[in-house]
Amino acid sequence: MRYLLTGIVLCCFVFSAQAQHTFTATIISDHKSPLPGATLQWKEKNRSLIADSTGKIVLANIPDGVQTFTISHVGFTDKTITYTFPLTEADLIVIEMETAEEEEEEEVVVTATRTSRTIANTPTRTEVISGEELEEKGNMKPGDIRMLLNESTGIQTQQTSATSYNSGIRIQGLDGRYTQILRDGYPLYAGFSGGLSLLQIAPLDLQQVEVIKGSSSTLYGGGAIAGLVNLVSKTPGDERELSFIANATTAKGLDLSGFYSERYGKIGLTVFGSRNSSAAFDPADIGLTAIPKFERYTINPRMFIYGKKTTADIGISYITEDRTGGDMNYIKNGGAGFFEKNNTDRITAQFGIAHRLNENSTIQLKNSYSRFDRSIAIPAYQFDALQQSSFSEFTWNRKGEQADWVVGANLLTDDLKEKPLSPDPVRDYYYSTVGVFVQNAWSVSDMFTLETGLRGDYVNDYGFELLPRVAAMFKFTPKITFRTGGGYGYKSPTIFTEDAERNQFRHILPVNIHTTRNERSVGGNADINYRTNFGELGFSLNHMFFYTRLNRPLVLTNAGGGMLEFENSTGHVDTKGMETNLKLTYHAFKLFVGYTYTDANTYFNSKHWLPLTARHRLNNVLMYEVEDQWKIGLEAYYYSRQQLSDGSFGKSYWITGFMAEKIWEKFSLFVNFENFTDTRQTKFGPIYTGTIDNPVFRDIYAPVDGFVINGGIKLRL
């Protein structure tokens, strides 16, 4: 009996051994290269293995029957396969993985180029700030979009007032007046209204921010010589959205914002409202404000109508703000002292309607009206003017299998009326611009897409401008994309420049329409984008070269008798350089590194470095994110020295920041330590000459507010 039992046990072991199988496979990409580090998950036994350096996986002790395996790798779509063991073939199995498109390439549709293509299929190089990145930047500065733009490679927000914080945006070194800022494709922030725009736009109701660098006037008309920024608003989705943010700062600032969005059948509604304020803040203890005392209110309701073939939207926005910077004693106690007051009221109305003619064609009508009333006051001088502008556009869009067409015409008016409050001549003007345009995006093949455009604008007093543009995209492989393009641009003369803003428009003569002409530009860029994975390390690299030449630039000259006037220079300005953006991802970590080299010069009588332009700039951002739980970020930004208007040079400097956010289902708490190394221009030297009651300010090239902590709560109901 003992021998019989032993024999039975041995037989069981033999049969058991015969029922165990080995699974050998090689994991490759859709380009036939091995994928080391790929993970195989065995569902039935809850086991996982990692592929070796050749992409090979060997899994032993597999029993008879159906077995399920899931293979995953960073940058590739997960693949689930089933096999029945024993296998009929003993050969090595090859499993091919498909490259996963990046989320932004699949979901982000670029509207600034008018063709509404995904970012992956747009020949025009477009940078999009959306999703998590937009939320993170909103945590750092919930009251406006300066930081959101300033921390992007190749973009710098230039402070034009030492005490009131007024700022403009510079792309690739060119002054702020050469960047066109749009809201949902409407040019609402030009001329007089551009000086405070960055300070009065809160990011909570933004879906994304689109940036096109280089001459882009062909798209929306004059002004986009350095580039354009399109602020895309949120629209009603399938689910209701109700969100709030409350933020407080150590500079005694307070930001309260709310956004509501919902669709009721054929009607949709969004409502945004905010209150933003700050007390006067003087971190350098020099008696002058680095952050002014201000209080601002914003309300923006918008209604959407959805029909079978016709959709429409209508909205109105109102912003009012009182802002006072200058002598701390004057602001707190009144009496004598230097001050700079900005009181603004902005009303904007927008209307758009689109009708689908058939499956491929749509006609659209858009109209906006903007009323901007701003008063600037300093001791013994006040500039008070009303700007009224309108924009009307009619377009026909056709989407085809290979080519998309946009044909349209628009009318833009800009009317300025100044109150005669000083002996200086009033600077009234009225511009009307009639434009016609045609654009085409042609997918020649899977590898090559061509985008072309032509615009003709007629500006009263300044004549006709013809603006061609071309852009091309080559997809050599799913990992390598090359884009190149260029075009013409123009800008009609006005007194509203950074130089005039710094001077509060004092003693500046009206623009002489008989002696001035449009500024004109030509420029182009080329970039290559490479994206791959090294094991579980995601790698993305974009490198761009750019060049823009600005002819007949408008410069401020001495007109005699203590007056200043704008004239077209006989020389030119050019800016050239390169941008590099590197992104690394590893599990919950993301590292962004951006470098900008900008060589911007004026060629009037001789070559000179364009003031307030850093030749070298470095952006570094490290993020750690556990989805729906934590966000932690560390930032460091470097600016090389800049030449100032008086010929001297500023110092190079670093700005650092740290932010953290703890996320729950319905709310999150965040804190941000901005500029915790307390970099301030007031540490490098005085920011003004003369007396504190009559200061003459130097150029502002570095932060003046220093180390500020902000934090708050976000609610999602």
C-alpha cells in the first residue's frame, strides 16, 4: 500500500508539471522598436513582470486554460490579450503597441488659427495653456493673467509703472503694443484699453490660452507683429459647473471669484463674477508702493442658444476699478505727496451667430462693442479719455476631407475722445479698418500639411496693407514633427505705447496723420518637436528659431517747447533668437525646462540693444502630482542683464517659487510662496531720482513686490 500511494503522488506531480507552461513574448512599438520597461499584468494570478532591455518577457508556471494579459507602457495605449494554454505554436510571440496621442493633441482644439483644428494638425505653431497648467497658474495669481503669461517661454510681462503695477506683454523682445490680445477671437484690448488689460483679466472662467508667436496680422488684422494671445472662455458642458476661489496674500490682497455654467436643453448660461483688492504694499520701506491700493469688480454673464442648424451667443462684461499708487503717507493719511491714480470703467458686449448650411459649410456673424473710460492722474496733471471700439465680422467656413477654407470680411472701428483738462492739445482720433481675408489649410498627405492666408486691410488715413502668410507642417514620424512659417504684419500709429504709458501721456502731441505711416513687419520661425519614451521616462523636446524685422518703427522724439511727438524712424528694429522647451515625465513627476535667447536690436543711426530685453532667460518648473490628491511645484526663473533706456544696465537675477495644493472631491486648499528669495529691484539700487514728492522713475526691469505668500480655497459644487 505504501508503494502504491507513493506512485499516485508521483504521478500527480508529473501531471502537474506537464500542465505548467511558459509564455515568452517581445513587446515592440508600432515602429517595430523594442519597448524595454513595458509592464505585463497577468489578470488570473494578479502577477506582473517588466520587459528587459530588449523588450522580452518570460512568464513561467502558466496552467492550462484561458489566460488574460494586459501590457502597458508610458506613451502607448494599453493592450489586453487572451491566450488559451497550451499554445498551439511554441514560437516567440510578438506584441505590437500603438503610440498614444498626447492628451492635449487629442482634445485641445486651436481656435486662434480660425480653422479650428486640433493642435496636432495645425501647421501654425501654437502654444496652448490649458487644463492642469492653467489651474496651477491660477493658484499663483488668481486675480489676473500676468503670471500665467510671464512664466511661458519667450513671453515677458513688462511693468510700465513703478507704483501702479501697470504692465504690458512682450513676445520675443518686442514692445507690448505689437502683441494682439483677443477674447474668443474678438480684438477687445487694443490702444488705450491695452495698458491695464493684463491686470483686469481673472483666469477662473478661461478654458485655455492660445499663443501664436511672430507676425500674425493676417489672422485678425493690424497689431499682431510680435504675436497674438487668444483667451478662450469656458462654455456650457454636459454637466453643471459651479466653482469658487478665495485667495488672500501677505501683501493684504484679497481675490474672490465665482463661475457658474449649465445647459438647459436649447439654452446655456455662464456667469463669472469677481472682486479683487489690495492694500498699499511697500516691502522695501522706501515710502512708495510696490503694489498699489486698488479695488476691482467684474461681472460677465453670457447666454448660448442651440438650434438644429443655428447656434448663437450673447454676453456682456462690466469691469470697474479704482487704483492708487505712490507715496504711502499720501495713500494712508492724505495730504501732500506723489500719487498715480487710475480709475477705469470697461463695458463690453459680444454677439455671435453661426448657421450650418450643410455638413461641411457654416456661415458666422460676430460683433462686439467696447466702451473703455479711463482717467490717469498724477500731481498737477490728468489724462482722461473715452475709447469706443467695435468689431464686426462675417465668415464662411468649409471643412473638407483634405482642405479647410475660411473666407471673410470685417470692420473694426476705434474712436478716442479726450477731455481737455490740460494746456496740451487733445489726442482725439478715429480709425476705421475694412478687411477681407481668405485662409486655407490643406492636408496634402499624412506627412505634409500646408496652411496659407491672405488679408487686405484698408485703414482710413493710412491706406492699404496686403498681408500674406504661409505655414507648413511635416510629420516625419509620430515622434518627430517639423513646422515652419512666416508672414507680414502692420500697426497703425497711436500714442498708446509703453514709452507714453510710463510718462502718463504728459506733453505728448497728437499723432500727425500727414507725416506718419503704418509700421510694417515681416517675420518667420521654424521649430522641430521630438517626443518619445525611454522606459517609463517620457521625453518631449521642442526647439524653435525666430526672426522678425520691424520697419518704420514709431519712436518718441523731442518736438521742442517741452513737448514730445511720435515719428516713424528711418531705421528698423529686428529680433532674432531661439526657444527650447524640454519636458520630462516620470510617474508622478514632471520637469519643464525652457530657455530663450533673444537678440533684439534697434538700427536707427547705429546698432543698439533694444532696451528692457533679456538676452538669456531660463524657466525651470518641477511638479509632483498625485491625481486628485496632491500637487506640489517648485519654480526657478533666470533673467540675464538688460539694457535700460538711459544706456545703463540692470542686474541679472533669479525668481523662485513654491506651491502646494491638497485636493478633495469638492474642494482644495492651496498655498504659494512667490519669489521666496525676495528678489527686488530696490535691492539693486534706487528706482527713482529726485525727491519722493517729485520722483523720476527708472525703468522697471525686475520685481518690486518681492516675497509674497498667497493661499486660499477652491470649491467645486
